Amino acid sequence: TLGDLGILLTDAGQWEEAASILRRGIKLLRRRTPPVPGTLAAMSARLGCAYEHLGNLADARWHYKTALPALEADPQLRKARDLALAGLGRLQQARGAPELALPHLERLIKMGHHDDGALAVFQSDFGRSLASTGRDTEAEQALRKSIELFETAGEARGDGIRTALWMLADLLLRTERRAESEAAAGRALSMHIAEIEVRCPEAGEALEVLRLHWEGLGRQATRADHYRRALQDLEERILFWNTGAERLYDWRKSEVLGKRVTELFPGNVSVFLNAKQEVVQRGEWKSELNLASKLGRELVIDACRTLLRNKSGKPRAILAKH
């Protein structure tokens, strides 16, 4: 009963309550004779999920890892097994070890019993990890497959497909910058824009990433890595994150693309809302910010945000420079 309640709470996103219930259930199960390793492992995987969302990543990883052998031994527990494998993949990616995330995600994909929506998420995470390890061709294939699956699952307007498209756009831009000439890069980017637009008409934000860079607006963000620069859409989702920002905030580009700034800095939500309002109204905002990096380092930042417009004068994005 406690296990069922824990599952309902995790499905509802009530992580603290779920963790409390699951801890109690696991404690009771460990006292049972004979033991029930499958049930115990399934609850442990759910507890790992709750810990992951609560930011207790060390305990999340321990529960995922210790649950996995028993979950893999029982075909009836494949949902909990998938949860543990996907969680281990995410945690390795978050630790900056995408090469260690790849085996978990690759196993998930090869199992082949998932619905299109779940498989689309796994393919997207797989593509992110491949891109982080420099395997660009395989990453592009995985991200395109993810986009196809999101479309098949009827999720062409959701955050999942938007994130996959952002990652694909960033990957294509990185690839095209290696082209022999600006003209060659321009032709290739135009083809990519047309292809994505036909495949997914709702992918407006992802297309904006390509257009912003190609129109020259994004080049302001890429000019010098010793400046900490990020490019955000008008909903404050991150479209570009340079090396300087990675070094300052301890967040890798592959971790932040598609996320809102307030997700990285939850303690500064009101400040960012006021900043967005001012930059949209006046075109610029400057202030000193007290932020915390991913690793908990306290930072005092001189922040500047500028509204970027396209050639016709329409607001397109916000350039953040710290």
C-alpha cells in the first residue's frame, strides 16, 4: 500500500511526500521474511526519482544503481527498470560525464518496448550525450529520430520537441561554423531551416536560433568566450550559452539549452521577472546580481541584458552579458 501511494505521489510530482512514504515502505519491506527484492527494488527506483527531483543527486544515484540488478532480473518490473536506467543517464550527464550516460540510454533505446513519447525522450537525452562527447553525426541522427517520435506521439507543441529542436539547431550551427566559407555555411543553414520548418511548423523557437545567428544577431553572443554570454528567447528559454558562461556558472551548455533562466537560479525569480519587464520596455537592463553556481559557489555579477531585434525591428531575443 505504501509502495502504491509512493508511485501515485511521484507520478503527481509531489516529491517530498513521495520520498517520505517510500522511505517508510522500504524500511518495512526490509523487515519482511522472506524478502521481496523485486518490490523493494521498484520502490527504491521510485525513491531515487524523488531524490533526483529534490536535488539529492548522490542518494538518487545510489538508489537507482542498487535497484537495477533486481529490476533487470524481473521482466514484469521493466517500467521501474527504465526509470532507473533513464535516471542514471540523466545524473551522469549532469555530473559532466556524458560518456558514462551513453550506455544507460543506449540500452533503453534498444529494448524497444516503449511508446513513442517515452522513446522520444530517451532519444533526445541520447542525442544530448552524444553531442557532449563530440559525436556530432550520431547526435544529429538521434535528435532527428527524437523529433520524428515526438511528432508521431502527437507532442509537436510540447517542451520535449522544442528542446530537441534547440539542441539540433545548436548542433547544426556548430557544424556549419566549420564550413570552408560563409557562403557554404549560409546555404547549409538555409536548407536546415527549410527542412525543420516543413517537418515541424510549430518549431518557431528553434528556427529563431538559426535565424538569429544567420542574421548576425547571435554573433554578438559568440564573439568572445572570455565574456559570459547567453542568448534567450522572449520567454527566457536559453538558446545559446558560451564557454565563458559554462566556466562561471558550472552549467554545461548541453544541460541548459531549452531551460528557463529561473530554473537555473530559482532563488532569483522575482529579479529576473523585473529584468525581463524592463528590457522589453526600455531595450536594456543593468544591475548587480547575487547568484549561486551549480556547484554552490556564491557569485556577485555585474549583469547586463539587451533586447535584440531582427532587420525589420521586431524583438527576437535577449542577450545576457555578465
